[in-house]
Amino acid sequence: MSPYALYAVDLVAIAVLVFGLFLPRHHRPELVVAFLTVNVGVMAVAAALATSTIGAGLGLGLFGILSIIRLRSEELSQSEIAYYFAALALGLLAGIDQAPSGVDVALMAAILAAVAIGDGLLTGRRTSHQQLLLDRALTDHTALVAHVEGLLGARVLSAEVVRTDLVNDTTLVDVRVHPGSGTTTAQAASALGWHGAVR
């Protein structure tokens, strides 16, 4: 197999990764250009390093620094980081081997399969993570969970109090919820014996 054939396989693989797996599942088109650019850029530079006198270790070190900068510039979920490194790995596999074989293609297929299976297992189990500033100071964890479930209409998986301000009567809470599986405000209030609307 020629290196050019492997380059073509890489382009097909990154298209499957981005347009077949990531975009339909995560709906974040702003990351498409990042994944495509990282993949093609890594492939191009890795191919250049493989045929030059510059050590491949230096090139990989530079890629590591650039990836850290990119990941620190925006908060990404763990699954998005997995797609990011899958794009990196596909580009490296395509560019670094100047005598490609079927093993390279098999490794690319393994990466795609790992992402497809791993991310597919999360379909229907996705959670939402956010910080909420509540307009009341809640020191009871049960009341806090019920209040958040009533506000969001979703089942709270975890709720960690970041700050409770008894003077200003506020609570900052870090919550992770399962969308579409929660209780209504009335149900949450009823569970605690509250009367009236939950604010």
C-alpha cells in the first residue's frame, strides 16, 4: 500500500468520525473544523517529519504542547476529548508510516470502532452538568435536591454545594441531572410538604 492510499483512508476515517459519529450525536458544529484541521494537520506534519532529519520525538512533543493549549482554551466534555484524540491518532497513523500496510488500516478501524461503541453506549444516558445559583440558602441536602429537581424538571444524579451564603440567602450548587427523567415542581414540593410555588 502506498502512503497516498493511506492518506485517502485517513480522510475517509476522519469523515466517518466527524460527520458519521460526532455531529449526529453531539450537535456541536463549531468543533467540526477543529477535528478536521487537527487530523489533516497532524497527518501532514507527521508525514513531513517521517521523511526529514528532524526527530519524530520533537514533532510529537510539539503536538502534545499544542493539544494541551487547545484543550485548556475551552471546556470540553470527556467524550469530546475522546473524539479530539481519535482525530489526532488517525492523523498520526496515516502520516508517520512511510511503508504502510493493512495493520495501519486495521488500527484506524479499531479507533473508529472504539469511539462508535463507547459513545454509543452513552446514547440515552447522557447527563447535563451545570452550576446553579439558587435564591435561597438551603442547608438540607434532601430539600436542595428536591428544589433543583423542581426547577429543572429532571432527576438529579448528584448535587454538590459550592457555597452557601446565609447573609444574602443564596446557594451555589454544582449539579448533574438526567434530562427528561425528573419530577415536576409540584411533585418536588409535595415530597417535602411544601405549599405554594417553589421559587
